Amino acid sequence: MTLIDGKAVSQKVLTECAEKLTRLAAQGRKPGLAVVLVGEDPASRAYVGSKVKTCAELGMHSRKIELKAATTQHELLAVVEELNYDPDIHGILVQSPPPPHIDETAIVRAIDPRKDVDGFHPVNVAGLALEDGAAFVPCTPLGCQRLLLEYSIPTEGARVVIIGRSMIVGKPLALLLMAKGRGGNATVTVAHSRCRDLPGVCREADILIAAIGRPGFVTSDFVKEGAVVIDVGINRVDDASAKNGYRIVGDVNFEEVAPKCSAITPVPGGVGPMTIAMLISNTLKAERLIHG
Ligand code: NAD
């Protein structure tokens, strides 16, 4: 059984990005990422912090914009608008979820699609469906595909089952893996909460991907002998023995499932680190598309 090391692959992606940044700097070009945080949610704060820290480590320009929880929709739209026109900023990310009084869909639609490095704007969603290489693909699905590529796990003709149909993970990942070309050409099934005989559907999979948000949901009866399992889930479970009282687990019951797999991602250290790496990679792409 191969343990898919997302930390190592993300480091490889970031090293490639650092090399590109050095080449661009020699030409006087400096890609920039703006990260907007509204409110005090500790998990969002941590995500934003690590994105900005990664930019700093790579010598990439970034702007962290922290807004109070009471920020109005109008004020947030004004911030996005300003960033759309900021020539030093090529990627814009508004950390999800915003406070409940904010209409997240309207905010995503206000971001210039050319700076939408999260790939959530309808123009980019359509671009992915149309297999337009210039479209931005959401970072977590892109990270999952990159892991499969790096470990030479063939997707062509493979039966892939994805559990979860969100616009952040499940749906874009399905489009990515069924698209023509390298890392695609798979036969994809998207399962969800209304799926009949979910374990039976999942047992068809050569590659099973869990993006559900339920700790340890995928047990050994979901998994065909020799399958590849990618665990996207990030769930906090109470753990009195841990320093902060909780630990992070995936959607897959790792101990039970791993012995049946040919390859599997751990949580943490699997898909998680890939998301930030692909965000940086998308920001370099945005700069390239804007400046040529
Ligand atoms: P979501 O809540 O938007 O979607 C969950 C999906 O799971 C839904 O489509 C739902 O139909 C499906 N589902 C729920 N219960 C089910 C059941 N009993 N049987 C079958 N399907 C069921 O979540 P999301 O944003 O897609 O995130 C999913 C998980 O991935 C979460 O744990 C999240 O934290 C994690 N995540 C990780 C990263 C990363 O960087 N690794 C990024 C995004 C999300």
C-alpha cells in the first residue's frame, strides 16, 4: 500500500512556483494575491494566515485585508471592486464562509473572473465544463488531480466515484477527471446524500474520492480490494489527549480502509497541503494570463 504524501507533492509544486517567481522577478514582474477575511472565525483566520505566510515564504506579493464581522455587503463589494482594479493584485480570494448577512454568491460574482483564483465565478465554472484551459479550476480538485498524476495513478478509463456534490470539491473534480487529456478521461460517478446503495456504488471504484465532511464515514465495505482512496475530508473530533482538545480526521476510516487500498491519502498530510499550493499556482497563472 502506498501512502500518498501530499506534503511532499505540495512542496514540489511550491518549489516550482518559487522558481517561476524568480524568473518573473528578473523581468520586473511580481504576481500578487489578495486574501479578504470578514469576521473572526478562528478556522478561517488560520486558513488566511497560512495562505499569506506561504506567499511570504515564496517572496510573492500578498495583501491580507481583515474586515470586521459587521462589514456590510456594500462595503465588501467596494473592497472587491478596488482589488479588481489593483494592478499589483492578480488573484483575489474572499475566505469562505463569510458572516451570514453576506450574500456569498454575489461576492463571488463581483470578482473579476480573470482574478478568480478560487475558480468559483460562473465564468470559470463554465470554462471548466467547456474544457477551456484558461479557466481557473478550484484549488482542492486541482490538488487531488495533481496527487494522482504525481503518483502515476492512471485515470484514463478508470472508474472514479466521488462522494459529495459541492461546487467547491465534488462537481469541479468530476468535470476535471472526466475531461479529455492527461489526468482525465475517467468514467466518473458523483454520489451524494440521496444515493441508493452508496457502499455498492463505491465498491465499483478504481479511485474512490470522499468529500463529505463526516469523520470516518467511508469504511472498508465501501472499498474494492486494490482501489485508490483520496480523502478530502477535514473534520475536527474531540480528543482529550490532544493539546488543543481536538484532532483532525478525514472522511475515511483510515485504519480499516488502508489495508485494502493500493494507495491512500492520509489526513492530515494528504489533500490539505495541496490546496494552498494550487492556490499559489493559480495566482501565477492569473498573472501570466493578464500580462502574457
Ligand atoms: P459540503 O458540505 O458542501 O458537501 C458535502 C457533500 O457530501 C454534499 O454534496 C452531500 O450530498 C454529501 N453527503 C453528505 N452526507 C452524505 C451521506 N450521508 N452520504 C453521501 N453523501 C453525503 O462540503 P465540501 O465543502 O464539499 O467539503 C467536504 C469535506 O471536504 C469537508 O470535510 C471539508 O472540510 C473538506 N474540504 C477539504 C479541503 C482541503 O483543502 N482538503 C477543501 C475543501 C473542503
